[in-house]
Amino acid sequence: MQIARYLLVGLTTFCVYFALLHIIVDLFAVRYPLAVAIAYPVAVLVHFFFNRKYTFRPTGDTLVRQIVRYLIMMAVSYVLQVSTIYALYELLGVDFYFAVICGIGTTLVLGFVLQKRWVFAS
């Protein structure tokens, strides 16, 4: 059941992230690196609080410790996300939004394992 909740939170976060990217890139004509830098932190906040309250429901660590661990995990995910988008979009010419989806896929499994075993471990 936990994996289903994680996927639901991920889908919700994806929708927020994707919508923000669309608005920033297509409506405001901002290049993708800046658009990702704006949309990603918003998605991170949604992801953290939904996973904390709904998916993992931790009981042990303090909120501050969880936030620090989560931010470390997300920094790694951010670099992986931007690198994936760059490689697919800039180097291989793949559609930008498909590159974004692939970038998210690269962080999905890593994120679940790190959140379950480290960030929100009870």
C-alpha cells in the first residue's frame, strides 16, 4: 500500500511540476534551465509534505532532520533531473517534455528507497 501512496503523491507532484514548466516555458518563454530551477522547488515542497503526511508517516526523527535529509536527497535528484533533460533535449534532440518525463523516471526508484530507508525512517 505504501508504494501505491508514493506513486499517487508522485503523480500529483508530477502534475504540479509539469503544469508549472508548461506555464513558465510556453507562456513566459523562459529557457528550460531557469524554468526547472523555478518549478522544481515548488514540486519539492509538495512532494515532501505529501510523502511525510500521507505516504511514510514517520514517528522517530524531528522535522528539521527530515528536511535536511530530504533536501540532500533532492539535490542529488535535481542534478540527475537536469542532466537527463540536458542529455536528451540538447544533445539528442528529444522533445523537451519527453525529456522531463525521462528525468523524473530516473529519480523515481531512488527517491522511494531513500525516503523509506533514510529520510522518513522510523
